[in-house]
Amino acid sequence: MRKIRLAAMAALLFAASPAFADDALSVILGVRTPPLMNTINLVAEGAGFYKEEHLKVTTTFIDSPIEALRMCSSGQGDICPAAIEPLVDHYAENLHLKLFLSRASKFGVVIAVPQDSAIKVPTDLKGKAIGVHSATGSAGEFTTQSSLSASGLSPSDYTLVTIGMDKQALGALTSGQVQAVGLPLYELVPFMVGGLKLRIFRHPVIGDTPNGGYAAANSVMAAKSDQIGRFSRAIVKASLLIRYNPQAAARAMLTAQGKPFTDADLQRITAELTAWEDELPASDPDSKTIGAISPEGMQRYIKLLADSGVTKTVVPVSEVVTDQFIPYANDVDRKAFEARAEAMR
């Protein structure tokens, strides 16, 4: 009888105890971008990987990409998805952030032309109009200029034109307003899956080096190292799910968007993720360094940006990139996770 009473008391005490709260992390996004850009975040949310890592991740949209980075640099936000170019270009202005995990396995921005175009190699772009999101200080401007510079063209050899994003941007290409576009590949994938035939030119120097990812200030990484490690592991899990079961990843992504979706939507997103998976961090799912950014490759790129006049100075790569969370992020049993992923629907 006494044992029963003790068990009952223990049960009551357990029921009265508060559940452990998930740790909060904030992600700051500069402007609203196409959902495919935020695929990995959405998959991590929709598949429950944040929750599994005991995290409550909130996302805030800011109208200015640079303002979003400044907020993270000053500690007003924890994590900013970012490209390396603005981190280097604004470093002297006391905007100090480090990329700690990539969102891709390759350089993000490519130059694309219609497949039936007479433009066969990058140097054929001499004298042509090339569309970018914004021709005034955007990361796309930097990356396109550096790619063309490495191919032997100077800024005076072509014209950069602001064409906006998504359908508006591709409309400028298909209508002939511009002869090429310098855009993130993720923006081109839906159109390519839809049947648009494009010839793709990758960066000739660092095409296999990712130039963007998730960034945070040193102060945030010090104060919230455990949380950021768990965030990184949730992102690696999301990347692996895309690789192992793109349909389950597509369902998680659509679920996280919080809107009703149809079987046709699921099929479309599945096709897009399948077409894009080689560009994402888990292109090699057996790798133990998913999400890592090559310091050597990135330092070459930073020097190229400065040598071609795209940025003002050469910043040491250690000031803008860290791999401190990579081992923790990759602490995932691949065989067990693959079996789990394949069982998901």
C-alpha cells in the first residue's frame, strides 16, 4: 500500500513539474524571398527537426538585406542567412558576422542563357545585357562580376540590368530584354523543371565552393553555442531528408508554409527538390562535413573580389567563416536516419 501511495505521489509531482521549454532562436531574413531559397529552414520546421533539437525558431522578415545583417551583427537577431559578399564588403563598417554553416554544396549564383542562344561560353557575353536582382550593390551583382572577371571580361565589357526576382526576372530573359541572367540557381530550378531550357555557366574559379549560408555574430555564437549547434544539426537532418526522401521533404516544406496544398503542389515541389538536390549541402550524404565551407576556396574568392575591384579589401577568411559547429551538426547516424527518412511520408 505504501509503495502505491509513493508511486501516486511521484506521478503527481511529475505531472506538476513544468516541461522543459525549447530554447528560442531568431532568424532574420532580408526581404521575402522565393520559398525554394528557404527550403532547408522550412523542411527543418515542417519535419519537426527543430522541435527534436529542443528549439523554437522564429523568423522575422526585414525589408533591407543589409539591415537584416546589421541587426544580427548588433545582436538584435541570432542568425541571418547570408552570402559572403556583403560580409566582406561591409566588414570595415563594423558589420561583423561569420558564416557557420552553408546552405549549398556549390557556388550559389550561376549565369544562364537560353539553350538555343548563340552564347556558348562566358566570353560571348561581351557587349551583352545581363540581368541581376539589383545592379546596385547586391550580392548577385558581386558574384556575377567576379565570375565574368575570372572569365576574362571587365565591367566595361557588359551591362548589368536590374530585373527583380522570380517570374519578373525570367520574363526579362525570355522576352529578350537581357541576353543572360546572373541569379541563384534555386530561382531557375522551378522554370527548368517546368521545361525552360537553359545553358548554365558556373563560376570558373570556385564553382564548387558555397558562397553563402547561415551567419551569426561572435557574441551570439559564444552565448548560444549549444543552441546554434543544435540548429546546425537540424539543418543537416533537413538536408539529408531531401537527399533520402525528397517527397517527404517536399511535404514538410509545404506544411511549414502553413497554407493548404494539393497533390499537384506536392509533385511539383518534389520534382524541384529532386532536380536541385546535388546543389544542396547533403549532395554527398555520407560526408561528415555537410555544411562546411572551404576556408581555402573562400579565401581565394575573397581575394578575387578585391583584385577585380568588386570589394574594397581582402578580409582574412577566419573573420567571416568558422567550422566550429560542423562536427556537432554532423553527429547523425546516417544509416539509422536513412531508414527513418525512407519510412516518412
